[in-house]
Amino acid sequence: MERYSIDQDSLWMSRALELAHKGLGTTSPNPPVGAVIVKDGVLLGEGWHEKAGELHAERRALNHARLRGHGDDLKGATMYVTLEPCSSYGRTPPCTDAIIEAGLSRVVYGAVDPDERHSGRAYTILKAHGIRVRSECCATACELFLRPWVWSIQHKRPWVRAKVASTMDGRLTRAGLKWLSCQESIRFAHQMRLESDAILVGGNTLRTDNPALTIRHSYREVPRIKQQPWRIVMTMDSTSLPEDAKVFTDKDAERTLIREDVGNLRAMLQSLYEEHQVVNLMLECGGRLLRKFLEEGLVNEWVQIVTPQISGGPDLLVPGYYLPTERYFEQEELIPSGKDIIVRGLIR
């Protein structure tokens, strides 16, 4: 019987997490998941979930191993997968069936399925077929990676990530300049767009900046299956929006939605999740609309690109008086980005 150390399990689970990142932005409403199959320290196959309705990571990894000529080696091998394998029929058959049929002898997974209907079922099913199972390997890393998806299925609305770019004195603009951020930070912002299902702006941002809100300069190559994110325009008066705006006239115009329910942001978020399968929503709105999201406690994550300038302009990051309730960061990061600093953290 092959023995596996804790460090070896963590090593291969880290590889599975790397693969899972490749599915960011294309799998909603499903989670991005990665899987690796190993035997005697040799990688047999690997895969990740690309798109809802297509093969899950486990089945792709099994197929990859067979394509590489390792079909006969699957018996007795170990699979590492970032999320507990599915055990029920959806758009695709249960992955537990494929694992059992392949003859794997061991399964190691990271996060437990948060759905009470399925949580722990894979463990029970696989053990009943003589497969050794280790759950919650690198659980913290896997759970942090999956938190937007977990949030969406628990709350029936998207994970909301606010992306803002400001000067040192909290201004959104500089005199005579369109861009605040350096090129490295712009690429960072476009990578965030790639990982998002939708981008939301207010009517004033559309009228003033005429943004395209598309992915153009991301770090990662845009997958062929990735659609441009939904572009959500929030306004109290849709008749005042410019008809020639890019979001209404470019080749992705059908991906633009106008919403006038500014007074009920929570209901708007729920409809985006239910009607358009938006799991990750990115805010690129101005200060007034951003303040509304903050006041209602609807921002999950904050990403602020700070450029080392003091402009004294009229457009404030969060205008107005004190917030009704102060918001605090958790798991904050400071990320150097060219001449800028990116401040990132969860909001509680």
C-alpha cells in the first residue's frame, strides 16, 4: 500500500488549487475546481472545471490521464480535488461514480461541500466502496478561494467586490487626466474583470467617462469560452443615458443591462444571481453609489488602487458624512503595483 505524507498531500493540493484558478470567471453558477491524479509520486492526469454544463474537474482529470496513456494506472491512484466531489445528478453525472469506476484507491479533497444536501455524502459513498478518503486538506486555502461561490449559494446573491482607484487624498480624479493608475494597476483591474461575471457602474459614470467595461489588458490570456462580463448600469432615469455610449453600441451591447431599482440594491443583487447567474460582481461605480452599497452592508471585498498623488479634486471616494456603521478590513493585503499600492481586504 502506497503511503502519503501530509506534506505530499499539501503539495498536490496546491497544484489542484493552481488549476482551479484557471476556471475563475467562466464556471458560474458552478464553483471553479481543480483536480490532480497521482500514483507513486507520478502525475497521471489533471483538470479543472471550465464551464457550467461541461465536465467537472474530476472527470477531466480522469480523461486527461487516459489520453496520456495512463488508463491502466488509475487503479490504486490518488485524486486530489479542491472541493468535495459531487455525489448527485445535475447537468452532469456524479463525480463519485467516475472515481469508483476508475478504481482509484484514495481521494483527498479540500473544502467540504457547503450545501447541506450534499455535505459529507461523497465521503460516505467513497468509503463504502473501499476508497480511503481524507477531507479538509489545505481547507483554509480552498475555502478562501471558494468564498464567493459559497457566499452566493448561501445568500442567493453575488459576492460584491468594490474596485476603486484614488489619489492619496481620496479623490477619484486628477485635473486633465483620464487615468489615475499606472499600467501595472490597469492590468490588475482587468484581471479582476476577467474573474468577474458582471461589472456595475452608475449612470453618472457612464455619462462622464463612457467606459467600455470590457476585458482588454488582463494578466491572464482570456479563455476562449469567457464571455465579456455583464455590464450593469444603475440609474434613476434611463432616458437620460447617452444612446451612443460604448456599452450600448459595441459588439457586446447585448451584455448590457439597465437597472433603475437603485432604492432596493439587495433585490437587484438577488435578481442578478437568479436571472443571470452572477456569482462575482465587481463595482466600478462612483462615490455616491458606492456609498449606498456600503451603507446597506452589501460590499464583501474592497480593492483600492492608490496612486501617490494629491489632487484635491471634487470627486470623493466616499462622499458625505460618516457612514451609519464603520466597516473594517479582515485579511488585508498591501500589494505593490508599479508606482501604486493596492490595498485589498474583506469587509465585515
